Amino acid sequence: MTDSAETREVAPATAHITVPSRGPAWQKNAPPRTGAVYSLAKWFLGPVLVVLFKIRFEGLERLPATGPVIIAGNHRSYMDPLLICLAEPRRRPVHFMAKIELFGHGAFFNWLLRSLHAFPVRRGAADREAIATATDILKRGGIVGIFPEGTRIRGDKISQGEEGAAFIALRTGAPIVPVGICGTDRIQPPDDKHWHNVPVNAYFGEPIDPTAFEGGRKERLEALTAVVMAGIDDAKSHADCALR
């Protein structure tokens, strides 16, 4: 993200929130770059968390070394985006969609989110600005992280997925790598103020090629979404088994 001081006003429902404009760093064809704060979190804080929570990554070889890719996973904890960023074995930043309300928690938190390559999305409706931002990142060969469930979910079952990840994949041709995450919800359970030292696993499944789907737009969108959610469910099953 950019540290530009410019802002843009959001929709009336969230008019009190200002979010960063794209600024110079979002110029067309500019390669995604890892900022200082992101690098610090990944390369210094990351190893500490890996040891502390006995984090285990499987299937990292399935993440493309170059080119655009969408990482889509189940969502149980605010730790999930950090986990996926730590899993990426190269110096490629993962840009995550974050609910727009998070950008209204003050200037410092706004800056921190931008520094960690997060960008705002309005949930519950098609957010053209978020789609455009994700498309720009992917066209520049970057990585976008999305949680198709739309919000943090309690329980072990995968909920019905929203179609945003599939829509962006069909629009850009970027492959989707499903990831199943297990254990992050036990680090700090709901209504618990303390962190717990528990094992965490993340399993990356086979990339899904959006160009392999045929039919009309609606049929391709529904079919790809179903395959992505099935891939996440399968990946989570592998992550669960690794904990037992």
C-alpha cells in the first residue's frame, strides 16, 4: 500500500471512515513491492510466531513462484492473514482485503493496515473499488489474499462461499490456491483475553485454473466458487489431520 496522505470519501453508510487513495505506488504496471513494516513482521516477528505456536506449513510448493495468484482460505481468526503472509516462501507481499470498518479505527491503525498491504472492501455487496484494486495487483503479477466466507466463522465446518474470489479470478485469469487453516481459532478463543500456545497448521492445495471453466458467466462463476470452497474444505481436512 502507499503512505500517501491523500484520502477518498467512502459510501454514505460508512461516511465517517476515510481510506487511503491508491497514490503513486498504484501506478499501472508498477511491480508489487514489500515495504519495511511488512518485511519486519514477516522476517523478524514471523519466526518467533512459528516457534511459539508450532506453525506447520504444507504444500508450499503449490504456490506459483511468479505471476498473479489468489490465495483463498477459511477464516477463523484475525491471525489468519498473518499466517498466510508468513507461509509465502519468497519476498512477495500478499495483499489482503480487509473490511472497510477496520480503516476507521484511527490514523495509526489505518497506516498499519496500509503498511501490511491490506486494502478496504465493503462487505455484503459488490465493491467495485476493491475489485479494481485486486485486479490491478494481479495484473502486475502480485498476490491477493481473500477469505470467501466473508467473515470469521465459528466452528469446524466451511460455510457457503461468496463469489468475489471466483469473479476476480475469471476477470484476470489468475489461478486460485486454496488453503486450509487449523488452530488459529484456539490461539485466542472468543471472549478470552489471553493467548494460548497451541499448534497451528496451514495446508495449501492444488491451484485451480479459472480458464478451464466453460459456459455462461453465471455458470462459470457458480462452478468455480463451488470448486474453490471444496478445495478449501479438502485442504482444511489435511490441516486438521496433521494436528491429530
